[in-house]
Amino acid sequence: MTVSRGIGRGGVRNGAGRKENPAKKVFEIKPVPASGLTAEQLAKQHLDTVIASLVHTATAGESEGARVTAAKALADIARGPVGRAHVGKRDQQQADAETAGHNSEWGNDLDFEAGKPN
């Protein structure tokens, strides 16, 4: 303590810190039954329930944000996995080499036959 002013230098103070939120809901996490199935297989078994829940939330959700999020999730499920293959530098160079000279005045002069250029 600073002797001259009677002021402390940190430490615990009554009432300091975050207050508990009584409205915060706590959900109990239940273990997955040992069925020998993978997570993906379990998810596929319950896909109908998930879609029905998303449809209910998208149509009668409590907030606009919940309805929009549910609608986006439904659109993603309907669209399916959208994967764009990442092309590395080496793959891109190979593709460029294979198409070099195509649709140009060089024609097939750059094509290789049996390891020898034309």
C-alpha cells in the first residue's frame, strides 16, 4: 500500500470481475453410443431430422438471423459439396505446357512426338 495515500496496488477487490449470467443456458453433452459407426455415418442417419429442424427454424425461427442462417444451411445441403480443386504451380505449368501453341499461328509445331519436337 502506498503509505501516503492509503491506495492499494492491485489485488483482489470485492465485486470485481465478470458477473454470472443467470439467463445463460447450459446444455449437457451426452456421449455418442458405441455403435461402431463413424461420425459421418451417424450424421447421415439423422439427416432427415436435421433438415426438418432447419426447415422449422427457417420458417418459424424466433429471430431474423436464425431464419437466415437456417435458410443458408438448407441451401448448402441442397447444393451439395462445392469443391474447387486447388491447382498447384507444378500442375499449372504442366497444363500450360500441354496447351502451348494451341489456337495460335504456331499450330502443332510445339507438339512432341516420341520425345522429339516436330
